Amino acid sequence: MSKNFAVIGNPIEQSRSPELHHAFAKKMGIELSYTKRLAPLDGFIANINDFFSQGGTGLNVTVPFKEQAFQQCTVLTSRAKIAKAVNTLWMENGQLHGDNTDGQGLVDAINGLNWKLENSRILIIGAGGATRGVIYPLIQAGVQEIVIVNRTLARAEQLVDDLKNAIPNIKLRAISLQDLTGNFDLVINATSASLTGDSLTLPDHLHFKYAYEMAYGKPSTFLDQAKIRDIPTSEGYGMLVGQAIESFSIWHGVRPNLKDFI
Ligand code: ATR
């Protein structure tokens, strides 16, 4: 009998996870069922309990439940502990296990573009959950320094303080949008601006070699400004595929090749 998987969120209709996991399964010769689950905003825990009590094998978790999923797990990977959010759940020996594959998905997508992360200086715009989830995997990939810039400086400062406690010796600092200047290898837009149709303005004296937008399939004023600078850019579809591959490899022990799916 094939194993059952699902992605759970609210809303969930937009999720590409079922098509990705079915495509990976086909390529790897694995039989599985992967569905979408719409959980009521106050019904996440009951929904995951139902799923696992009915013999479900693994769940992906998306907005707005990643922090609740983190709270529910009895066993967590280090990267999930640092992210304080979980996007991949499974049961093992009767215990709910959780991981966060978003950051490794970003690292794999950037490596797939042949942009060098080792010894690089990175600017991340935004200080929400999306930023939090990618810091540790970027550091593990050899990034030398990360600067976080946010519209609300206090939020970036709080994130930096917290991550400095969690990751010893990390080179990380927060700056305000007004102080945004200097040279970076890579700039990552981790704000929700493109998702909500807001524009982001980058100052002329900010210089960088590559630009990565975490959103995909939306107009991005961030990428427009990078393109004017004539530098390589990418939107976040590769990251989406990368996090899905990482979840798939946790559940199935085999790893599809990112290049086959982007
Ligand atoms: P996520 O979990 O996707 O990171 P979030 O926690 O709501 O979502 O964080 C959204 C991020 O996008 C925040 O850093 C937010 O800035 P504030 O902390 O100042 O709110 C940022 N953001 C959203 N809209 C923005 C805009 N129009 N311009 C600049 N930053 C924006």
C-alpha cells in the first residue's frame, strides 16, 4: 500500500507541493499519495492528530501554522530549533518529529545557480519568519557575514540578538533602511512586499552581485531594480523546489536532483 502525505495550511489551494512530490515520486519510482489539507485557523492540532492517527506518514506545514507545528514536536532538528518553525513533520517511535527545510532549500537553489555562498557577505531584507528560517543553513553553507535590514529596525535587532544566542560566533548585524549602503555579494528579499504588491526601493549606493527574491510568480520591484543594475537574479521557485526535495529525502531516504525540476 502506498504511503500518505499532505501539505496543511490556510489557505492551501495555491500550494504546489502535491505536484512537486508526485513528480519526485515518479522520477524516483516511489508510489505515494500527497494531498492538500485545509485546516481551520483554530483547528491545526486536531487536523494533524487526525492525519497521523489515520496512518499518515508525513506532513508539510505552510502558512500560518509553522510556529504551531514547532510547538507540537517532541523531537526537533537543530535547524528547526533555531528557526522556531517547522515545515516538515513525521512520526517515529510514536513521537512527532519536526524539521525546517526552507533554509536548505534556499541554499540548494543558490548553489544550483552557481552563485558562491562560501565566504560571501549577504544582505537580507526583512526580519520575519522567512528570514529567521534561512540564517543557520546559510551560515552552515559557509557564508561569512549576514546583515539584516528591516523597515522596523527594532524587529531586526531582536532577531539578531536572539540568533546570536542560538548560533555561537555568528557574524550578524541589523541595520535600518536609512543606513542601507555598502557592498554585498548577494541580496535576498525575504519581505512579504512582493506578495502584497508593495514596492521596495533600494538606494543607488547599495552595490551587489546577485539578487534573490523569495517570492515567485509575482511582480517584484526588488528584482526590477536588480535587473536595472544588470546583475543575475532569481525568484523563489528554486527555493520552493529545494525545500520540497529536502522534505522528500527525509521521508524517503532518496534525493531527487533539483535541476530536473526547475
Ligand atoms: P514572513 O513570515 O513571511 O517573514 P512576516 O513575519 O509577516 O512574514 O514578516 C514580513 C516581513 O516583510 C517583515 O520584515 C516586514 O517588515 P516589518 O517588520 O517592518 O513589518 C517586511 N515587509 C512587509 N511589507 C513591507 C514593505 N512594504 N516594505 C518593507 N518591508 C516590508
